[in-house]
Amino acid sequence: MKHATQTPAPPTAAGRRERAPASRAGGGRRAFARRSGQWAAWAFLAPVVVYLLAFYVYPLYRNVDLSLRNYTVRSFVQGDAPFTGLANYAKVVRDATFGPALWHTVVFTAVSLAFQFTIGLALAVFFTRNFRLSATLRALFLVPWLLPLIVSSSTWSWMLNSESGVVNAALAAVGIDPVNWLTSPDWSLWSVTIANIWIGIPFNLVVLYSGLQAIPSHIHEAAALDGATGWQRFWRVTFPLLRPVSAITLLLGLVYTLKVFDIIWIMTKGGPSDASTTLATWSYRLGFGNLLPSFGPGAAVGNLLIVIALVFGLVYIRVQRRQGAA
């Protein structure tokens, strides 16, 4: 006996009308939830946007505006400075201080970066070996980085004082004549550079040490089994794997060193005879260091520093993209 298969009856028009409002209600709830999520995302993003506009975009805009107008103290208050275009930039480039200040900036930045990175990398490699008091010593090496710059700069000024400094006292103890570290045109730039190197080593140590910790240990073990010496393992294995971290460390160090002002100003004020003047200290002196400040040229020098840092940042991004594509 065959049983007939019953096929479900097609939904009636009344049933379809009953389900339609329910589906529309479900779609409305999903759309409302999606819009609520978007509003929540914008609410979290708004403080960051306001912060960037208030503390980055607007100051940068004002600095560019200052460099394109002939501001005096009166016009700075009243806001009626005449537009001069690139005249302030031309005035800065033609100034006799521009060439020496640019050269001092290059020397100060290059020497600081070279020694900060080299010493920081050496210390990072040293601390990868676990030994007693390793954590304590790493914490002590952070002290120069944690101290306020005015404290570090004042301490170095006292140590390098020509008459009562401990450095000259140590030199006199071994029969070496005292050196005018801060008052000699031959030594003032090197004195502030040494102080800046000391302050910047901990940053390089921390970042590079973190990068070394991220390298898997089995890679070093495989290289050792292949007969590679310690130097070969470092140069052919560790250093290439550390290259991305090294690049960002050098870039951040470059940006920081270009804008170093307080160390130089506290120790030498850019002297003597502009022997330690950099673009950063010159910009401050033009804008705030005189009874009749030159706001336009001072802002122009500051913008030149921003352009230099931006160029190196773009070079870094381009190199990273090429390495990623390879």
C-alpha cells in the first residue's frame, strides 16, 4: 500500500503579510545597531581628532603663517602682519649664521646618533646574557633617560666647568692641563654632544633590547651548530633580523636630536661666538632671545627643521615598503 506524500501548502497571502512586518522590524534593529556602533566609534575617535587638531595641526599652521608674514611685537598682538611670502626663508638662508648652524646641526646629530646607537646596541647584546643583577643594571642605565633634561644638563655643566669641574680635576690628577669645555670654540660643540650621547643611550638600549628578545633563540642555536663564531652570528644573523627595529630607533633618534634645544641652551647657550649654535637654538634665539624678536625668521628656521625630519621620515617609509615588497 502506497502512502501519498503530502506537500506543504504554499503560504497564504495572510501569512506573508504577517511575516513581512517581523522581517522589517529585524532589519530595522540591525540597522539601528550598526548606526549605534558607528556613532560609538566616532565618539571614541573624537578626542584624538580634537587633540591632533589643537596640538599639532593648529600650531603647525600658525608656525607656517608666522614664517610667511613680517611679524613684530605689535602686529603679533594685533594680528595685522603684512604677507611677505618666502622673504623670511631667503633672509634666513642668506644670514651668516645659517651655514655654521646647519653644519653644527649635522655634526651634533650624526655623532650623537652613531654613538648612541652603537653603545646602546652593545649594551643590549650584553644584557641578553642572563646573569645576576642583570635587571638591576638595566634599571640603573635608565636613569639618564628618566632624569629631567634641566637636571642632566646642569649636572654636565658642573662636571665640565673649567675651574671646579670634576672632569678637569681628573685630568689634573694625571698631569693633563685643564680644558675649557664650555667656553672654548673648539670644545663647546663636543661638550654638548657628549652630554646628549649620555642622555640618549638608554632609549637605544631599551628599544634594541626589546628587538633582540623578539628574535627566536633556535636561530642562534642553528647558526652555532653550523660552526658560526659569535661575531658571525651577530653580523650575519642577529643584525639583519634587527634591521627593522634599528631603522625605527635611528629615525626616532634623528627626530629627537634635530630638535634638541634645552641641553645646548643650558650648557652653552649656543656659544661661545655661535660655536655650538644649531638650527634649534638659533630658531629660539631669533624668536625669543632678543629684546626685538624676529618671529618670522625664527618660525622659518623651525619649519626647515620640520622639513628635514619629514624628508627622513619619507625615506624611511620608502625603504620599508621596498623591503616589504622584496
